[in-house]
Amino acid sequence: MKSDKERFLDILEAIARIEKYAKKGRKAFERDELLQTWIVHHLQIIGEAARKLSDASRKAAPDIPWPQIIAMRNILVHDYFGVDIEEVWAAVEKDVPVLKRKIRPIVGKPGK
């Protein structure tokens, strides 16, 4: 079983993988089904890692919208054909960078 620190590291790794291809821009994302799939997959990883964090770790970072991150994962996994690509891109542009800034200091904390 993974520790919370490993799950936070999984989140950061998924963010790095999203950033690697998101830098191609929105138009590339809209045109390229493989790019969409890549980004959706890594958003799912972020949500799954968030879902499996302990309650204590989530409560220790109340400024991170854990319920929304987990809800997005549930939509991406269970309502795949209902996924709104506009919402996915909005998350990539707005939410992912903020999440990265909030997770980085947590990973440095001992005991997580």
C-alpha cells in the first residue's frame, strides 16, 4: 500500500506529464484525440491518488479542493462519453498549475 507521500508524488508526476504535452496548446489538444486521452488519463491518476489519500492528509491541506478533484475523476472514469473537453482544458490551464503549487510544499513535509 502506498503512503500519502507517494500519492502526493503520483499527483506531481501526473501533473508533469500533463504539462509536457499541454504546452502544445489548446488547438493541438482540440485536434488530437491521443493528446486528449493522455491528459484525461493523467487527470484520472490525480483524482485516484487524491481519493486514496488519508482523511488526515486531505484535512491538513483544506485549501485544495479534494472533493472536486475526486468528483472530476469519477466523471472521467464513469461517464467517459459525457466528458466535456472544454472542462478538461479549463482544468489543465487553471486548476493543474494551482494544484502543483499547493502540493509541492506538502511533499517536503516529513511524515507524509
